[in-house]
Amino acid sequence: MRKLFVASLLLLAPVLAIAAGGHGVHLEDAGIDLADRESLQRGAKYFVNYCMGCHSMQYMRYNRMGEDLGIDEVSLRQNLILDGSKPGDLMNNAMRPEDGEKWFGTAVPDLTLVTRWRSPDWVFSYLKGFYRDEARPYGVNNLVFPEVGMPHVLAPLQGLQNPVFEEKQGPGGEAIKQVVGVEPGQSGSQSAEEYDLMVRDLTNFLTYAGEPMRLERQQLGIYVLLFLGLFFILAYALKKEYWKDVH
């Protein structure tokens, strides 16, 4: 049984590494802080303006987001609801699955649970990992998700990075060039520091959307542990009282 368990872990290791690390690429720390409401509010703005044209967030309602992030209904209607939806509606968009397959070669995924499916670090590194590749349909590729069909919608902000190649030995012994990193290329409207902050805010918001109750759950967990600790003390004292005559 033990040998079977070890063998299973060895077989699954490459799959788990790819899922967590993006094909072996080093993932940057996203620095998530769900208690930072200002960051979450900025992230919601970035998501609506840059992502929601294609991606939906079908498990989140506008008014729930507004209540959690401290956004009043007037601001919600004016700045974050851009398609005439009502505050109580789910955050869907008008793109149909067949449109995504036609334009990008695959259905566009919903992003409500993307940071739980991947990880915040994966999303953060992915949004920073686009580089120029004229062989791709939209002229870009990605370090974390090679051959991705998504265009670099944040290119006006980040600019276009150039790939850094390294020569490696192929399966047949031939020399092949492999992309191992990126370097600055065409500049965008934001500096590298400003773009990092913007992507961190966006990742922070997506992390919140994946589990809106996370902070409350963690706080409740502390209360439960304190209750169990107090109950243990009372139970132990009761046990000592019951058994004192026996011992």
C-alpha cells in the first residue's frame, strides 16, 4: 500500500507542478491583502474596464460586491455597471461561447474562481508574462501559459515585452531556442512599478471574488478555536471532578 501511494505521488508530481507553477516558470508573489478595501475597489474597476468585455463573473452579483467592498449603489451604477444591468444581477457579459471559439479558438472562461483553480501567484505572473511573438494570431505569447489564445488587452498599459531566448538541446540532440524570460521592449502608459500595482489590485479582486467569505471565515475559525480551547479546559476540570474519588 505504501509503495502504491509513493508511486501515485511520483506520477502526479509533473501534473501538479504544471498546474501550480505554469509549465515550470517561476511564479511571482502576488502579495494578496483582502483587508485592503482600496485595492479591492481599484481591482473591481480594472476588471470591469479591461476584462469584462470578454470574461464574465457569473457567480458574483454587483450589489454583493458593492456591499463587501464599501461601494454605494450610486457609484456602482455610474462606474461599474456599464451594460444597463441592475445591481442585483449577476456579473455576466454579452459574449457567447461560440464567439470565443470563433475569435480565440476556445470558449472564454468565467473568472469567478480563477484564483482558486490556479492561484493568485499564477494569475499575477500570467498578467505580467506576455511577450511579443509575431507567430501567434494576436502577436503575443505568454511565459506562464504558452500558446495562449488571449490577446494582451493590458498592452496599452504595460507595453510589449521582448522574449529572452536560451539555447537548449532538443530530444534529438539538436539545438533549439527556448523562451526563458522577458525584457523591456515597447513602453506603455504605465511604469513597471505602476503596472505591478495595477495587476496586484486586479489579482486581489479576483481572489476576493473566488471566496467572498474568506476573511469572515478566518475570523470565525479563530472564535471556534477559542471556544474549543475553553471547552477543553471545562471538560478537563469536569473529568478531574468526576474521577477524583476513583484515583
